[in-house]
Amino acid sequence: MRLILFRLIAILEIAGGFYGFVRRLQQLLASGFAHGSITAVLALAAYAFVLVAGVLLLENSERGIRFSRWAQLLQLPLIATPLLSYAVHCGGYVNVYALLRLPLAPGIDWHFGSEGFVLAVGGPAAARLGLNLLALLSWLVLKLR
């Protein structure tokens, strides 16, 4: 069972990492390295890391497990505030979040077969904080021995 779960996580990491890397590289080349290059380069690095972690995990290496844990931790937080926004997902997400306004508005959002990278100074007027439950579950599975 452990091996099946590890392979499933690896497949999501490889697919999401590859898809995200290609999309961000395409964006970077189309913009001529001018607009948003720093975030694009950070996104490329993050997606490359997740892709490598997935390949190593698929090979069932100890380093792959360690890298995949870090890759899942990168995908865990969802922060969207007027000051800072951060969210990353590779392969899919199940986000549980709360809109920070009165009354507090909880919500859930999910999608598979996708990638996303948000890192920005500034964000929406209505702040939203949350967790990627898929990343949390994957991280806990990777802690299994």
C-alpha cells in the first residue's frame, strides 16, 4: 500500500512539475525576460525541484522521499492578503480556506490535473488563508515508514 501511495504522489509531482515548468518557461520566453522575471524564475526553480523530487520518489530513493516531503510543504500554505499572496500546487489541490471578514466565511476548492504558482506583493482586498489538504495528506503519507 505504501508503494502505491508513493507512486501516486510521484506521478502527481512529475506531471504537475513538468506542466508548471513548461508553462512558466513559455511565459518567460514570451515576455522577453522583462515583466515578472523574478517570480517566473522562482516558479521555474520550484517546478524543477518538484519534478526532480517526483522522479526520485518514483525510483523509491531515500532522497526522493526527503525531497518530496519538502515539495509537499511548499504546496501546503494558501495565503492571499492585501500585503502578500503565496500559493503553489503541482498536479492538483484540495484547498480548505477561510475568508477573513466578518462573518468568517469558510470554503473548500479543488482541482486535479493542474499547476499554479502565485507569489506577489499585494493581493485581494478580502484576505484568505488556508491549507492544501492534498499536500498535507501527501506529506503525512511520506512520513510513513
